[in-house]
Amino acid sequence: MTAYDRAPAFLTIDVGAVVANWRLIRDRVGPGCEAAAVVKADCYGLGAERIVPGLAAAGCRTFFVATIDEGIAIRKVLPREVTVAILGGPLPGAAADLAEHALTPVLNSLDQIGLWAGYAAATGSRLKAALHLDTGMSRLGLDAPAVAMLAADPALLNGIDPILVMSHMACADETGHPKNRQQLTAFQTLSGQLGLPARRSLGASSTIFLGPDYHFDLVRPGAVLYGLNPTPDQANPMAAVVALHARILQVRDVDSPMTVGYGATHSVRGKGRVAVAALGYADGVFRSLGNSGFGVIEGERVPVVGRISMDLTTFDVSALAPEQARPGALIEIIGPHQAADDLAAQGGTIGYEVLTALGRRYLRTYQGEVV
Ligand SMILES: *Cc1c(COP(=O)(O)O)cnc(C)c1O
């Protein structure tokens, strides 16, 4: 029996589409601006070691990940001159690992600047870094008082070559949100105050679509590379990357009133058929999709009935012919009829969470890789 025969569910990842999406962003921002790639969380769950080489072959020269271990993993598939930046920055004791693997930390606080400058002094080296300014997220980054301190005492950066000054937007997916302009202005003011000879970067996926004012010297697209919609109130300009299909394990004919699944939350009243598919919340199908999501068989929507179990999901297939919904047949969960963003909306979350929650049990197939 082959892995294909055994597989309960199939995840197909189109690396060619990721690369096409990166090129679309690169062309959109034009030659004066570098298109980097955000490949944190294993390329949003899709497999960094398979996707990153494709992006590098297409010309991407700067990659962002969240953690040092993610950086070490992609460094293995990237030449040393390609920049790998660590968004979380250095934790105490981590500087040597960063340097060993040629990883560039994003420095988010005066403490992190102190750690990196201390390591530069201790080793007598000059070290590259990105500086992150907080312009309104109250998350990572130097706030206005910290920027003022740094501007007043440039010696804090002794031994550090700042290659990028960056910030991150809170509301960029809402085109008309007043916070967008406020953060843009704050970024211009704070980066001006620092006056460092570094390139500047403000834009992640949705920010890029706010227009050229927001592009600066480098953009940091993540979600768009994986086919998520950066402009939720408009049609998705990105190519689809992910397809997910699950097999039907069993089809139950119901001819007397009965309930489906844990908690007996769904009742079948008349005659009907329920298909049991081989994936559940352990595979990233959120429990919140119970009695609300749907799958697709041969173009026909089949509603989820009952709660999502760990390994199983039940669909009402009464409207389909028995030969369409039979054991072994496939139900589309993500694909041409239902984007990851649609599944997310149905489950009360965002496409980012759907992708990063995709489970480890799928038979994963990669298409369009560079060989
Ligand atoms: C995750 C992240 C990005 C990418 O965001 P997308 O919305 O997925 O494009 C860019 N910059 C920072 C600082 C991030 O944390």
C-alpha cells in the first residue's frame, strides 16, 4: 500500500504560485524598493524548506523569520550572503548563535540593542542589525522615548551597522482607517529623528496595497505570498497556493430520527446521508466550524453537521448521488470553491490562523518547485 492509498487527507502546496505572488509584489513596488519575504512559522505552516529555495531562485535576497531556530533552518537552504532577519531579536545569551549562522537580529528595545552592541564589543566585530520602531502597535519595537534616547546617544549603537529601520502597521487591512496615516507620519518622524544611514521598511502584505507612500525602501510581504487576500473588501489579487482534500471514510444512511456527533448538536429528521471525512481539529479544522462550515464534492457544497471531532468531520451529503459521496471519495476543504480566507471567515478567524494551524498528518505534495 502506498502513502497515497493510506493518506486520510491531502494538502497540495503550489510553490510556483508562491513565487508568482512574490513577483507580483516585486513588480508592484517597482525597482526602487526591495521585495523581501516573510517566511516565519515555517512559511505560515506551508513548509519553509520547500518554499524558500524557490523564492531565492526568483531573486529574493531578504527573508524574515520569527525565531533563531527558524533562521537556522532556512540558512541551511540559503547562501550566506542572503539576509535572514530574526523578528524576535536576541534573547540574553543568543548573540553567539545569531553570529554563527549569519543571522541579522531585528533589535526591538534598548535592551536588545545593548545585548548586540555588547557582543560586538566583546568579539571586536561589527554586526548588522535591523531596528524596529513602534509606531502604534504597542507590541515589539522602540517607542518614542526610546528613539529619543538613542538619537541623543548614538554611542549605544557602537559596533552595530543598522541596515534597516522598520515599523509595522496595526490596521492596514482597513484601507480607510485613520491609524494608517498616523503610523505613516510617526514612522517618518521617528526614523528622521534617528537619522541613520539605513534603508526603511513599513509595509507587510496589506500595507503594500495602501499605495507607494507606504513602500519606502523594502517591503515585508508574508500572507500574500501564500495566497491570502491583502484587501479583504476587494477581490483577491493573489494566486491560490493551498488545496486541502479529505477522504470520506464512511457514509451513513439515516432513515429514522437521530443525532450526529458529540453533544448531539445536530439532528437528522427525515431520510438522509451523512459522510464521515478523515480530518478534524487535530488537523487544523477549527471546532468553531461545527454546524457552520462546508466542504465541496464535485462542485456541490456539503454542509458540516454536528461538532468537529479530533480526527473526523461529518457532512450532510443527502443532496448528492450515492456514487458522488462514497468511501474513498474526496471532499474539498480548501480549494477553488473555498479559499483559506473563506474557511477562516466561516470559523470566526483569519486566513493566517487557518494556514498556520494546518496539521502534520496530511500527505503533502509540492508543485512547481525549482529543480
Ligand atoms: C508577520 C510580519 C510581517 C508579515 O505580515 P503579513 O501581514 O503576513 O504580510 C511583516 N512584518 C512583521 C514585523 C511581521 O511580524
